Amino acid sequence: MKLLTSVVLLMALSLTASADDAVVFRCTDAEGAVNVQDTPCPAGTAQIIQRRGASATSTASTALGDPAPVAAGVLDSDLLPTLQAAPAAGDGNDAILDSDVFRARAAAAAANTDQPPKPPLPEIYQCVGKDGNQYLHELEPAPPRCAPLALTGLGGSLAPGNAESCEVQRDTCTALVEDQRCGAWQQRLRDARGRERFVLAEGQTAATAERERLQAVLEASDCAVP
């Protein structure tokens, strides 16, 4: 029994020695000289551990003999997600805009292309009276008006009751360009709403009709109703 145990121990030692002998260390110093040995490389040299008849299985060591650390911030490109460029504007690929708002805008834009363009707003004029007051007048410059004049008879006496005279006055009016018409017509509608709200009962029908007329002018154009 003792003999069998001794034989087993000798075989184990022999296998261990054979395993150790199968590993070699390839050492490279700072000058590039390569030395192959059975023991680990000394500090300050690059070390490659290799089994006899096999390829290298480890990387070079640092000057202190420890494995070289991975550089901070360096990522393996194989682990990074694949990025794709966003579709260029107008290429028709709207799937990325997964939103009801964008879909509604796209539908509205498509509907607008099927409708004929609305006509521009009618002309409107900014006028200034003799008293300096400004007002808006539609379609044409404000017509001239006759301002009554005081009359006296011959010799300074009172004029006859049927005698009358006036001075023709013309206000200065300037046509607004098309870009300014929208704001002017909107202001006309606001003023009409104010008159409709505060007018007396006998003038309510006329005030409502005027407000509806101005609102229809805006609705027939591309200018929003305020």
C-alpha cells in the first residue's frame, strides 16, 4: 500500500513538472531585445505568456509587472449602437415624427394644396382729417365733404333763411399696401363689434349687419378673424 502511494505521488509531481515546463515567458526589454525563459519576466520588460507549440495567450506587462490598464474613456466600437442620419427635410419620410400634432399639420397642409388660393383683401385707406383725426376708409379714398360756412347779408345784415354755402374739404388718404391690409380690416371688425355692443336699441340692427359684413370680408380671405 505504501509503495502504491509513493508511485501516485511521483506521477503527480512528474505531471506538475511537465505542465510547468510547457509554459514559456517571452520577455522584451526597452531596447527591443527578446528573451524566452521559463520564469516570469523581470519588472520593466514586456511579457507574453505562451505554451510550447501554441500562440501567445497574454498581453505585455507594464514597467511594474502589472497588466496594462485600459485607457479611460475608450469604448469598444463593437459595443456602440449604430447611429443613422435623420431624414432630410422634404424627403417624405415622416415616420420619425410620431405625434398627432405633426400628423394634423401634415393633413392640413395636404388639404390646403387641394383648395384654390383665397383672394386678397379689398383695398383700404388710412385717412387724416383736417382736425388731425385718423380713420380707415374702405375701397376708395374718403370722398370730399362740404363744411358749412356762416353767411351774412349785404351791409352786415342777417342772411336770408334759405341762403347757404359750404367749403369743400378733402381729407388726406393713403392706400395701405397688401401686407398692411390684414391688420387694418381686423381693426375695422373690432370697432364694429364695439359699436354693436354699445349701440342703442334703434341702431342695433344696422350695427349687427355692419359687423357681419366685415367678418365675411375677413372669412373670404386668408386673414384670420380676430
